[in-house]
Amino acid sequence: MTDKKLKLVVSTGAGISAESGISTFRDADGLWENYDVMEVASHDGFERNPALIHEFYNARRAALATVEPNNAHILLKKLEEFFDVYVITQNVDDLHERAGSSKVLHLHGELLKMRAMDDENLVFQVTPQTVTTPQTRIDGHLVRPHIVFFQEAVPNIEPAMELVEQADVFVIVGTSLAVYPAAGLLHYVRSGIPVYYIDPRPSAVPRGVTVIRKNATEGMEELYRILLKNMAGK
Ligand code: OAD
């Protein structure tokens, strides 16, 4: 008989991909790759200037071809050997998937997907090389980036909350905890379970959260050692 693995739920933000060379949002005064975040990541911004939004996400998508998962992504995959690992990410890159993580839930969409303007459930896989404009059609549909802009609902928040409620261990990596509802996931953990937060400049967190004030790669190495020592196989 095999022991049932503990459920490790990990919530990641831009900081986990920083060491892969993808810039975070709030480490540069609200600028993201030299653009105002609200211009390129809000519903209003999209309505005002869809051509700019397409251009911006074309560039972000193309940049995926120049980056690789780092050791923090890889250690999360390795933890699947010992834990039932679920990754909930605010990131729109595909670095968790490329590191091999098997269960990844994207809260804010994915760069490698476009969706129909006239049917939000019609989602198309694209490649880093795909270039789109507001006139681009896929299967006859005008498309937009499959990104959850500010002012839009976050459809995956419900399954994310359910996962967090079931967690035996909860880990937060590289997020400023500034954007809701993602930032509120922490409040769904069952009381008494271990919670870790890896970030070199962590936000204020409730008592009982163990803060590992380190970059994602170093912090994940430390967490990996702690988890294996304390919990695996329990
Ligand atoms: P932020 O840019 O707000 O926060 C990044 C966090 O990563 C900060 O707390 C940094 O201290 C931390 N950080 C920086 N370098 C790091 C490293 N090497 N290792 C670990 N942590 C590091 O990014 P998010 O919290 O992910 O939404 O932002 C949330 C959302 O705001 C994004 O998903 C995006 C944005 O608007 C959309 O695009 C819809």
C-alpha cells in the first residue's frame, strides 16, 4: 500500500520567473517593459488601443522563445515525487509547464493562447512566433490575447480557492500580493497548516506565515530541504 501524498499548493507570481529574465510588474515603478501597466493590462486600455495591446503581447510571446525555466520552477516539478503538487500562477508565461509541472492553473491567462472576441470559451493555442493584430482571425473569429485584464473577472479563482482550502501545505513565491482576488487566496488556508512565503522583498503577511526572504531559486532550495525533512511521506 502506498502512502497518500500530502497536497502542496503553490501560488506563484512574477518573481518566480524573474531569474529566467522575465521582468516583474511592480519592481519598476508600475512600468512593465517600459509601458504603463494600466495601458497594456487593463480592459479600458484594450478598448482604447487594441493595436498596442496586440503589439505588446506579440513581443511578450516572442520573448518566451528566449527564456528557460529556472531552478525554482524545476524544484516545484521535483516536489511532485513527494507531494501532490498544484501550482496556481498569476504568470502568463509557460515556464511551469516547460519545467514539467503537471497541474498548473493560470489565474491571469496565458501568452500562448488567444481567444475569440465573440466567444470567450473559444480558445486557440498559438506559438511564440505568432503575430496578431486587431484584424487577425483564427477559424474565422477575430481574436484577442487570452489574458485577464484589470477590470475583468478571474474565471479560475473559484477552482483556485477550492485547491487552497484542501492544501496540507501552502506556499507563495514571488508575488507582491497586490492584486486581488489572487492575493486573497492566502485567507482560504485551513488554520494550522504550514504556510511559507518566498520573496526577497515580501509584503506584510499574517502571523504564522514563515517568510523566506530570498530570491526564488535560493528560497526554493531552502524550502525543498525543509519540506523533505519535515513532511514528505507523513
Ligand atoms: P509584482 O511585480 O507585483 O511582484 C513581484 C514580486 O516578486 C515582488 O514581491 C518582488 O519582491 C518579487 N521578486 C522580485 N525578484 C524576485 C526573485 N528573483 N525571486 C523571487 N521573488 C522576486 O508581480 P505579481 O505579484 O505577480 O496581472 O503581480 C500580480 C499581477 O499584476 C500580475 O499577474 C499581472 C500584474 O498586473 C495581469 O497581467 C493581469
